[in-house]
Amino acid sequence: MTAIGHPALSILMIGCGNMGAAIANGAVAHMPAIDITAVDPDVERARQLLSSQAPVEVLADFEGLNDRNFDVCILSVKPQHAEAALQAARTNLPDALVISIAAGIPLARLRAATPGLRRFVRVMPNLPALAASAMSVGFADQDAVSERDRQVVEDVFGAVGTFCWLASENEIDLATDVTGSGPGYVFAFTEYLQRAAEQMGFPGDVAQQFARQTVIGAARLLEQDPRTARDLKVAVTSPGGTTAAGLAVLETPGALPTLLVETTAAAAGRAAQLANVPQ
Ligand SMILES: NC(=O)c1ccc[n+]([C@@H]2O[C@H](COP(=O)([O-])OP(=O)(O)OC[C@H]3O[C@@H](n4cnc5c(N)ncnc54)[C@H](OP(=O)(O)O)[C@@H]3O)[C@@H](O)[C@H]2O)c1
């Protein structure tokens, strides 16, 4: 990723935990003309999560902002705190673009909670943002959000990985079942690969190294090689060989392909339930 030239931009980060700090670290590294102020009650933890050279001011509460106004607000508190936190900051955001990453909170809820604010974008990054390798998806309210706003979103989330716009807010929830929960599925796959190696007799630490590095290596190849996952799978599989024998089990009807469809469907079902629970 290269540094992005930007007119000066002031960003208020509400909540500077795992995600907020990862986004701030990426943004300050790749967008030279930005100024980030974070508000988080746990200033010490926020400072630990921010990279040591990140020029981010961290305040414990909104009073410390006095009457400062910001161009952009990134709302990165837990979903149950999202509406109250945005309300608390709204006087500092009279004409700000609000980017919410709070999982499962529809833009309509934020808009209803803060009637004075107009420009909202919802973005769902995923955990690999912590390694600047996120898959983030976003939805913008077409009428209220400008081209420049969209560019800011692309630059901020491009600084922590890959970003993709979606056509409807509903697609954010659907994508979350793949991209948001997906790292959990990959970690589970790695765990069970390790367990299989242990059952073959390898000590735990060796089995862990085998599974971990195999997944990391395959992921790096996916990143560097333009071939699709399917093409790479075919390339690594000699007819009648060992990988073919293993894949015959993994891809048997009802196994991995079906399980992943059921896995993402279960995540979608749970997301729908959570959306109906008052927060
Ligand atoms: N983690 C992921 O993989 C992931 C992926 C996509 C989206 N998200 C979304 O990202 C958001 C943040 O997640 P996270 O994992 O970064 O959580 P986190 O590490 O708990 O960070 C949230 C931070 O916000 C602080 N906070 C709470 N109330 C606040 C307020 N009123 N004003 C300012 N700060 C406040 C919290 O402080 P206290 O701990 O003291 O309450 C905490 O430090 C969530 O909405 C989540 O849905 C997370």
C-alpha cells in the first residue's frame, strides 16, 4: 500500500479498542494529511494498541474535545454503546461524515439517534485489520454522501486491507456472515488440521507449527498468485496422488462444500435474530 495524498482531514475515533486502534494505525501510516483524535475511557489500553509512533491524541471523555469540530467520525465502540456514544459526540460533528463499524446496527438506528447528523456510511471490516489485511465492505447512503466522502472511506479502509462497496445495507449483513465470521472458520480449520497432525503422533507444538504455517503459506500464495483458489487446488493435486485422496474425503457430498453453505447460513440466521433484539 502506498501513501495517499489527502487534503487535511480531522478524524474523531469514538472507541479505540482493537478495531479503532488498528484503523487509526493504518490510516496514520498511509494518509499523511490526517489528524486523528480518539476518545476511549481506557486511555492506557488505547495507547498500548496504537503503534508507538502513531500521532493520535487519546482522550478519556468527550469533555476534553471542548468545541472542536471534526470532518469524519469513525464509530468503533461495541454495538450496544454505539447510539449513546454518537449522541455524546454529536456537538463536535455538526457537518461530519459518520462511518460506523458497529456490527448489526442499521444506519436508520444511528440516524434516528442523532437527528442533526446527515452523512452516514456503514463499514464492516474484519479481524485481519489488526494485521493490515482486512476484507472490509461498506454501504453508503447514496443521496447524502459525496464522492469525496466515498474516497475517504476507501482510503481509510484501504489502509488496513481491501475495501469493497456493496449496493444495499442488507448485503453488509450477508457479507458479514462470510468476511466477518470467516476468520473464525479459517482458525477452526487450522485448529482441526493441527489436531489431525497430533493424532498422527506429532507433538502439539510441532503439529501447531505444521498447521499454522500451512495455512499462512497457502494464504500468501493466494495473495501473490493470480490463479483462483480452485486453480491452485487443481495445481497442487496430482491425479491419483495423496492430495487427491485427502480431497476426496473433504469434498465428499455433505462434507466441506455443504458444511460451509450451512455455516454461513447459520451465521446469517443468528444475525437476523440479533437484529431483532433491542440493544
Ligand atoms: N473485532 C472484530 O473483529 C470486529 C470486526 C468488525 C467490526 N467490529 C466492530 O467494531 C466495534 C469495536 O470492536 P472492538 O473489537 O474494537 O471492541 P473493543 O476492543 O472492546 O473496543 C471498543 C472500545 O470502545 C470503548 N468505549 C466504550 N464506550 C465508549 C464510549 N461511550 N465512548 C468512547 N469509547 C467507548 C471501550 O472501552 P471499555 O472497554 O472501557 O468499555 C473499548 O475500549 C464493534 O462495534 C464491533 O462490532 C469488530
